[in-house]
Amino acid sequence: MEDVLCDVSTAVADILGLPVKLDNSGQLHGCTTAKKNEALSLQPASFWEDLIPLPDFNDIRSALLATGIPIEVLTSGHSSDSESGKQAWLTNYFPESKLTLIRNKHVLATKHSTLIDTHPGALQAFAREGGQTILIPQPWQKNYKPHPNIKQFLTDRIAAVRALV
């Protein structure tokens, strides 16, 4: 959910008073994962509910809905309030999806499931367990190449994945 559908990085940068600049691992420059997670664990449900959708959100949502496949959003639970806030966000922006809080997404991998994510490590673990994967291009990724049409990109990738199973 974070940084695939909604802009968590900018919100965390605002909380911590950091510039919105990501390093090559997707972390805010000058912010450790532990510091980011600590900041997120202190946020009320309204923080999650009020996150801004990413610019490509509507295209991503449209491409996913066009598949006709049930959509399950896998995301970490950062605090007791994050689940209700994330559910409220999805109800508002993506009511066709189901929320599942899980830290290790790879445990849900099957040959008929596809993980769409921005983090190569999460995708590699999912693939090792037999799941299909699609990497959403982000500027901080190694070998990043922006895609001019994310909806077409996802539509093509989803069709390729479906052909495999």
C-alpha cells in the first residue's frame, strides 16, 4: 500500500522534518528504517486515512480492476491505529480491495498469486515461495526507468503473469 498506492514517504518526511529525497534503497535520505518505523508507529488512524494517493494511483487501480481478479492489499501494521486508518483509506479510495496486515508477504505466495510492490527484496522473497511478481518502477530503484504509461505497463505485466499460470 505504502508508496504503491499512497504517498507515505512525503508524509514521513513531513513528520520528521526531512527533505523528500529517497536513497537507492527507497529510504528517506538521512532516515533509518528503524526511525521511519518508529515515526509510523506513533501515528493515529487519521494519519493513514489522510494519506495522499500517488499520481499514478488511478491508473494502477484501473489496471487492477480490469483484470476481474479479487484484489488484496498486503501491508504491514505499524501500530494499533494503522489498521483502521489503512482500512478507511482503502474504503475511500479503493473499496473493491481487501486489506490484509502482514509483515512477511511471501508467506501468502502461491503460483496463482501476484505481488505488486516497489521493493525488490519483498518481490524476490515472494517469487522464491512460488508467487508471481511485478515491480512498480520508482526513482530510487537501481536501474530505474520511468514508464510513460503505468496503466499500460501494469496491463502488459499482468497479462504476462496470467499467461504463466
